Amino acid sequence: MKLNILKAEVIFQTILSLGSLFYILVDYSKQDQASDFFIALFFMGVANLLGFLIRICTVASKFHRYYFFGVILFFISLYAISSLSINSNIDFEIYFMGIGGILFNMYYLIYGFYVIKNYRGE
């Protein structure tokens, strides 16, 4: 049963990620593409958070710790970058947030497939 829950969660995350990417690519010609990108990134982040809670409740893995502390470190570094560059160019912060969000989403998907592949009934 736990394996089916994990598979459904990973499938949902993959579909959401690919759907968001497809939406961004189709809507690329519009002027407000940056806001669309961050809206899609927000929904992926919320889905990753809910999926992370599901993963914690269903299976134990060392990758939970890496993901959790990585996200905390990411937000601490984002806060530090934002507070150090109050009056300077905001582009670096935006790029850092976007690239970091995409990398965390990719890590989350990869570690979901890894957990499923190496799952042993507990």
C-alpha cells in the first residue's frame, strides 16, 4: 500500500512539473512571463511540501533530511542575499530564487524515483 501511495505521489509531482513547464513554454511570448514562472514555481513548491509530508509519513529515507535541511539553507541564504542587497539590483535574487526552486524540484523528483526503486516493504 505504501508503495502505491509513493508511486501516486511521484506521478502527481511529475505531471505537475511537466504541466508547469509546458505552460511556461507555451506562454513564453507574453510580457508577464516572469510572474507566470514564479506562479508555477509556487504551485510546484506547495505540491512538493505536501508530497514531502506524505513521503515522511509513508517511508523512512536519509534523503528526507537532505531535502529538509537543503530547503532551510536555501531560504536562509535567500534571506541573507536579500538583506545584503537592499538597494542594489534585484535580478540576482530573482535568478537565485528561480534556479534554486527548479533545482530543488528536480532533486525532489529524482529522490522520489530513487525511493520507489529501492523501496523494501517495512
